[in-house]
Amino acid sequence: MGTSNRVKSGYTSENITKRDKLITDNLSLVKYVVGKIIVYLPSFVDKEDLIEYGIIGLIEAAEKYDPKNNTKFGTYAISRIRGAILDHLRSQDWLPRSMRDKATIVRDAYISLEQKLNRPPRSEEIAAVLKMNPAEWEKLLTDISSSAFISLEAFYQKSENTIEGNRRQEIRDPKLHDPLSDLETKEEKVLLANAIAGLPKRERLVITLYYYEDLMLREISELMGISESRISQLHHRALFLLRVKMSKISLNAC
């Protein structure tokens, strides 16, 4: 029965061998994706859990990969690995309510200061309003930027899935096409692009290199000539600013 089902579904012994080879040859992609994500998550997030879900994504990629689509397996697999990890993180709802409340307080302080100063406030100015020393502010910024990081990663995953879906539409019934979904993604892309364009120069460069060029923090550090810890700080600040900017857009739309 098992052999019959495999033959019907296309899983011949040759296909299974190819699938298993794709998995074993590309396990390093899981560690690569986890390595990029884990540095922006709270310390209590288990790295081994992320690796396990990443492997699930890799297996799914190997099973669904079609070389006829002219996409390299590595490119396709990274998207699937990232998606599996993000799905797991979102399902855990790991950001405590207290941290959500702090994120709201910080966002409101930023917006209030921006209106008062008629310019984007500096980190030390926000910290002063919140009565925090620089170390406390950086720690809080790191914690609350984790949720923004997941949101941004999820947005890119959604964009990639939409592109993949559009490719599939070329060989599917056009009546199944959902233009509203495409429109929402396009609008989100415009909003996000505008928010990124409004970032300070260095923060914008870090976001561009990390997400668009897919560079690691170490590589960005070498390219920009500043320490990796400083790159991490700039990334956290950029994520916080994006969170604020996107929140303002949402509030204005209401």
C-alpha cells in the first residue's frame, strides 16, 4: 500500500533518493537561517527548537522543489526554512504582555518627542524621557525590537510566497487568482519602502544590507568599518523606528 501511494504521488525510489540528497547536502542552510534569526530573539528562545523547525522547512522544500521553475534549490529552501521557523515563533506568542506594554510606552514617547522637537528624537533623548540610563535603554530597545524583527521577516516571507504563488498562477486556472491579496501585499510593500526610506542613513544601510543583500552582521560590520555590536545596535534601532513608523501609518489610517 505504501509503495502504491508513493508511485501515485510521484514518490518513486529515485525521487526519494534525490529528495534525501537535497536534504543532507543543504543542512547547512538551516544553521545559516537560524544564525541570522537567533541574534534578534530573546535569550529564552531555544536555538535547537529553531533548528528542528528549520529542518522541517528544508524537508518540505526538498519534497516540493521543481527545478523546472528555474529557481536554485538553495534560494527556494531558504525561503521555506525561514517560513517554518517564523510560523513556529508566531504560534508561540513568546513576547510577554509586559513587554508589549513597554513597547507601546516607548512608541508613544517617540511620537510625542518627534512632534515636540519637529524632528526624529535621538536615542539619548528618548532614554531621558523614560528616565533610563543608556545601558537600560539599549537593553529595552533590544527586547522590544524582537517583535518588529519577526514582523519584518514575516513580511518578506509573505512577499516571497506571493511571488511563488504568482508563478504557480501561470499554469493554473486564472479564475483562482486573488487580486485583493496581491493588492494588500503591494500596499504593504509601498508602506514599508517609505518607512525604510525615512530611516537615518546608517540604519537604512544596515536594513538594506541585511534584508536585501542578505549579509550577516559580521559581513555588514566589515563593510561599514564599525564593530559588530554597533551594527547590532543600529539594527535594533532601525527595527524600532520601523515599528513606530508603521504604527503611525496604521493609526493615521484609522
